[in-house]
Amino acid sequence: MGFLNFRQNTFKHGVHPPEHKSDTNELPIRQFPFPSLIILPMSQHIGAPAKIIVREGEEVTRGQVLAEATAHVSVPIHAPVSGVIRKIGNVPTLAGQMSEGIYLEAFPYSSQEVAKGEPVPLTACPEDILLGIKNAGIVGLGGAAFPTHVKLQVPEGKECEYLLINGIECEPYLTTDHRVMLEQAEDIFTGIRYLMRATGAKRTIIGIEANKQDAAEHLRAHLPTDIPVSVEVVPVKYPQGSEKMLITSLLGLEVPSGGLPIDVKSVVVNVATTAEIGRLLPHGRGIQERVVTITGPGISKKGNYRIPIGTPLRYVLEQVGAADNISEVYMGGPMMGVAVSNLDISVVKGTSGILVFTENEVKANKKIYPCIKCGACVDACPLSLNPSKLGILAKFEAYDEMADNFHLMDCFECGSCSYVCPSHIPLVQYFRLSKSIVRKRQKANQNG
């Protein structure tokens, strides 16, 4: 039945990297061991860092709020384990910078049960549901880590007709969302009920790539009758999981340049995020753990694990049998993930995968050659940008021209251009740096 969806329109361009999902897509989610020490950075979501409200030496219980939101675009952080606050100070982060954080030592003989809080009923008003999502500390679990309650707020004058649940998971190697769809169908549909009430959406579509037919069939077999929800299968193509690409594939609509999904009456939410909303809100709990795919040639115990947030990466690798000749470790997938600079960082809310390569797979640094104007990057870009021209402008630091005339800020850094470039030009890295400079200039101009 799902293959009929191939007649649907899909987005233009894109690439087809090897999937590498077979090592973990049939492995059920398992609980990861609790480490003796949890490391929690306060900046593990987009927006203002959380403010610590506990003190050193204080005993805390699993699920307790350790840090509160400090702004609208911010969320609290909960204790992933019961234990004692050993230290409050700087902690290493994926960005390579130090951030204020908490070192939490777990009680070795604790059951690590989570106490129930104040449930959020499905009949609650939209404002109370959004507050419940914020209080649960929920952010986008697909990798962006944008506070979900902010994303769900429909601006005045706009309306949400379509709620799209993103079960695409187009990144190679990652199978987190796949397993969540197979194992947490009830949580997903409960989450959809909350989301539809919060946004006022009239219809929900769960989008799934054709390489996850079992997940599509499983969810179709459990579709509830009390809400208008359907499952649609779309062709396998990267970056199908991007919000704008998914909207085009499922609805045939195009989000305008500089616009948001709500501009075409849509809200897109990752399927794992949806499942966490359905899992946590009925019990009034905050998020303390998440499902992470751990895989790659450098791992012997590959799998999908429910890992306490704040678990040190070094501890993770010890538990899953990492090889001695590790060369590169990625947080996330190989296309949009980030290579870590050290193993002292920890799993955070946005960590969807941990990917490990050995020296056998990683080639020496490839030489970068001049652009040969082949146009491969233009053919690959899902937004029909001109990565070649943008790359040349970046080389000459013409950042304003990149933003004003070539739509630099529309780029969502999918990496398709870098993937196909025969000259090995790290285009997406150029664009990431250029965008940060443009943002700093814009902020400086706003501040006068």
C-alpha cells in the first residue's frame, strides 16, 4: 500500500548516500547502564541556558528539576539519576566550548525510579499543554534541540491545518526513530492528541521513508479512530527528513524563503519528540533520558539504547566495546552530525546517535582542489541554492552578498553539496561559518 505513495511529488534534487542501517534497525531499544557520574551542561538546547537552582552537596532525586528555564525560548533540566550534586562549574560541550553545568554523582544502590508529578490531562487547554511540554524540558529530539513549546505556538493571524509527524530519519546509520515507531506506537498517538489540541491542527500525517515499511505497517495497524491521522510513505532520499522537504513531499507545498512551516499552515514535529510528549505528560514527568543509536565500524555492541541524559561519552564507549583504533566519533549522523573534539562531553537532549569510525575507514585528510564548475552541488541542493557561488563568495569573505543575493540563511546545512563535491571543498563548513558571521553582524546592527 505504501508504495503507491511513490506517485506523490517529492522535493527536487537531494542525494542517495549508503544507508548503513541494517546493523541496528532490527535491534530493540535497551536500557543503558547508569554511570556513576552524570555531566549536565546548561546549554543543551537552542535559546537561553537553564538556571541552576540546586547547590553543591545537595541530594536530589531522579526527575527533580535541577535548573529552570530563564526565558520563553528555554527549558528546565531534570535530574537523570538520584544522587548528590558534587560540583557546579564549567563542563565541556560538543561545540568545543565550556558551559556552566552540573556534576551529579549517582547513588550506587538507588532503584532510580521516577516519582510522578502533576499530570497534564488531554482535555487541558492549549496553553496548559504548552506549559506542560515546557515544564517537561522537551526539545526537538531529531537533533535541533529547539524548545518544543515554542515551536508549537501558532502566531496570531496564522492557523495550523496540518500536523506532520516526522518519522523519516534519513541520516545514514541512525535507527532511533525507526525503533520508537515500532515499540512506542501508543506513546506516539497519545503525543499526537496533545499536539493536535495544542496547535488546533485539523489533520495529522505521519511521514515515513520507504525503507521503514514495517514501521508504517505497524502504525497503520494501530491507528486510533478518535483523531484524523494517517500514515504516508515517501521515497528514500536525503534530506527527506528536513521540515521543508517533508512538507513538499507530503503536501506539495513550498515554504517561502525565510519562512516557517506555519506559513503554509503546517507544524512539523519529530516522531521521537512526539513519543516523549505522550510518555511524559500523562505522568507529569520531565525528560531524563532519550533513545540513541550507537553504531559504526568501531563499535562491537551496536544498538538502540535508552540513555540517561548527561552520560559521559567516554563511559558510553567503554560500555559498548569501542575499538582501540578509534579515529573519529560523531554525535549524530555522518551528514549533519558533528565530529567530537574530545571524549569528555556527554549525551545531551539533542543526541540522536553516536557513530564511531576506526582508522581503517577514515582516510587521511583529502586535498581540497579548486571548484571545477561541474554543477554537482547545484544539482544536489534541495533548496535550489548555488553552493558553488556561495563557496566562492565565502572564500572572499563576501558574507553580506551571500546573504542578500544568494539566500545563504535559507541553507539548513544538510551537507548534500559537500557530499557530491569532486574537489572535496567543505562547502557546508564554509556556510556554517558564514552564517555565524552574518548573525553576529545582524545582532551588532540591532544593538546599534
